[in-house]
Amino acid sequence: MRSDIDHPAFRRGTSLWSPAHFEFAILLWILVVSLPAMTVIPRAKAALETARLEAIRVNLRVIAKAKNEWAAENKKDGNAIPSETDLTPYLPGGRFPQPVVDETYRINAIRVAPVAVTPTKLLAIPRGGTITLNTDNWLLNTASFPTSATPPRVPAASGASSGTRCTTGAA
């Protein structure tokens, strides 16, 4: 009968702590930890950029709503251009929306959608690109304006999501 000490696992150089087993354990640990991380990190970055883009869209909707309320209360036509101080009483908290990624907001005329110019790349929008609300839903209450004040129907740029239109350069 053989003793347990003669078992191959107990022979010199074949224990679990031998260099060959240790290297295998390290490689296995790297695979188990790094492969999931390689798939999670890009998804987390895309989710963060999507959230930032949606926050900018929310700010644009707030500005558009304030423009509509200002124009209706002051009986302005679609060519009137309100200033930031004109819109302040119509904005939540009485102040202009805070930038999400240091973007700048262009209020534009009443009949033109407000625009945000982003200093960084966000998803498919390049650095310096503009973000605006979809031309179909930016004007929240067209009933309070003359029919000439409604924006023209412009097809969305290809590759843009349904909520935004992306253009490059200054508008």
C-alpha cells in the first residue's frame, strides 16, 4: 500500500505554491478581473455621455419653455430675440440653467430653437458641435404665436438621435 506522502501533489515542485501554479493563478486572476472590466468601462463611459447629453437637452427644453412664456406674456412675434435677463423670471429658480460640460447656450429668436455648443465630444457630436432640440418638438406651445412664427420643417441630420440634431461649426 502506498503512503499519502508519495502522492504526486506532495512531491517537490508540484505543490499548489510552485512557480508554475502561481503563474497560472496570476494569469487566471488577470483574466477573471480584466475581461469584465474591458467590457464595462466603455459602456459606463457611453452611459455617462448619454446622461450628459440628456441633461443638455433638458436645459434646452427649459430655455425653450421660458422663451415661449416670455413671448406670450410680452406679445412678441417669432422674430423677437430675448436676452438672458428677459428669460430669468420664467426660468426655474429664477436663474439660467447651469452648464453640464461647459457648453454655451444660444437663445436665438423665438421661432428658432435654442442651441448648445459643446466644447467636448459627446457620443456622435464632435467637439464644437451644436446640440438643438428636434425641430418637431422644440416649440412647446405654437398656439400662442402667429402661424408665421412656427419653425420650418427641417429633416433631422442622418445619424442623429430622434431628440437632437447635430451640426458641426458655428450656427
